[in-house]
Amino acid sequence: MEKGTSPRPRSRNMRLTPGEYSRMVGRASPKSPLRRDVVWAFLVGGGICLLGEWLRKAFLAAGHTLGDAAALTSITLIGLSALCTALGWYQKLAAKAGAGTLVPITGFANAVVSQAIEFKVEGLVTGVGAKMFVIAGPVIVYGTMASWVWGLLYAALRAWG
């Protein structure tokens, strides 16, 4: 018995209060070095964004229009993210950098590609096709709904203003 705890009768269905459960999880979970994690996330996320900015400027310098440079930057970042996911590098980076790898476009590509890879053994239709958007699907649905709602609000405010 742990020091400072009182004996409790053990029952088949031991009930824990949320506070007791939280304390148990706290004791069992490894301590996270918060400062180091934040710095890593900042550096990796910033590095991905810096790569995107460098790509955009390179496309502009190559003579592309601003719109084309933006599209080419997005396509390149998605392709690099998909390639890194397929090679297993993105997961290793995410294990160290955590939230830093969730920069929207690369994190989204990783979510789609990793599901496709995981379920490819189940076939193209029932595996890849059915499971590819398990994680990314809700982002698409709610992102589309949110943009629709904000679009309506914007139109209403412009009509009244």
C-alpha cells in the first residue's frame, strides 16, 4: 500500500472519481520536458514555414505570378510531406517536434498519406479509398461548413453595411 493512502475494499468494478483517476494518470505518465517540446515545435514548425516561404520566393524569382507561386508552393509542400510520410521520416520528425509538424498543409498531407499507407493491404477500394480520409475527413467537412457559415455572415454584413 502506498504511504498516505487508506485501505479501500476492492470490488469487481472499482469506481474512481475524476480526481483519483487524474492522480493515477499523473503518476503513471512520464514527465514531459515542456520547454524543450515547445522550442522543438517552434523550430520545426517555423522551419517548415520558412521552407514554404523560400519556395514561394524561388517560384516568384523563376517568373511565376504570385498566384501561381502560391499554388506551386502548396503543391511542393504537399508532395514533400507525402514523400517524407511514405519514407517514414515524417513520423520520426513528429515524434520529436510534436505540434510543430501540424503546420496545416504538411500535417494534413501526412494525415491522408499515413492512412492510405496503413490500409493499403486491405485493397485500393476498401482499404485506401475507404480509410484515407478517416483522420482528414472531419477536417474537410467542418472546414467546409465553417467557410460556408463565415461566407454567409460576410455576405449578410456586406448587405446590411
